[in-house]
Amino acid sequence: MFSNKSQEGNGTVTARHLNAYYTITIENSKIPTVIKPAVDGYAVYVDDTRDNLAVLQNEDGNNITDEYTLTYTSNNESVVKIVNDSFVAVGVGNAVITVSFNGNDKYESADDASFKVGVVKKESSIDIEPKSVEVVAGEDAAITVILPEDATGIVLVDVGDNKYYGDVENGNATV
């Protein structure tokens, strides 16, 4: 019996027994492969990055350590973008990442594998300084609304029937 799963290519073996010669042609095909995603799915925040997304395995379920290239694609690049074999969550929503392997000189191509990515916005925190303030009739008082550093826009503070607005700069708005 002759078995060789670790080498590629074809060859011949010639054997002699008494006055007879026997030639056997050995065809050593490529090794079958399977793509194994690291997880079935991800739940991440906007701006999160993940790498080591999948591995290539042989037919016995062992990780292939030779050099190979997996290709990743996102079905929704407004939510998840592929950057150098990693993904970056760029927007709120859902995406499916598909992993492909087209084969090489040693390994057969594999069936595509995929996994889901759900992306949510990071929770925002709001704080107000000072926590309490005494306001004398006819005088002004100021409060600062503290938001995440990357917050933008306008803050609205309702005091009774009055509305006060403040522009957000560097995550803070003074009203």
C-alpha cells in the first residue's frame, strides 16, 4: 500500500519480480479543504475591528499551517467593511461576511463559508454639571451638559415653558 497525503504531483513506481516488470502510476491529487469561521456571528459596536476571522482546514479537521489566502467580502459595506483580512464596523445594521478560498498548487478550493455581523451604536452617556443650582429670579445660571467626546449637534434644555439651546463642542454644551 502506498499513501502520501503530504505531497502533490504524479509519479510512477516500477517494480520487478523475477522476469516481470510492473509499472504503477500514482496520481496524487490536491488536498481537500474546508473553511472554518472563528465564530458563527459577531455582535459589535460601531468602530470595532475583528481579525482572525476564519481558518482553512484539511479533510481531517486539522488547521492548515502552510501559506494560503482567504478572501473576505461583505454584503453590506455601509455596515461592515473588509480591511486587510479584518472587518471594521462602520455603521449600524447587519451584514454577512463570506469567506472564500480558491485553492492553490497544493490545496483544493473550498466551499464558501459565511457568518453574520450585527452592529449597534455605542451607548451614550449624559451628565450635567452642576448637579443642582439655585437660581435667583432675574439672574442667569449656566449648566454644562457633558456628552461623549465625539458628540456633535445641539443640546436642548427645557426649564418650565422655556427652551435653551447650546452648541456641542468637544462633547460639552453650556446652556
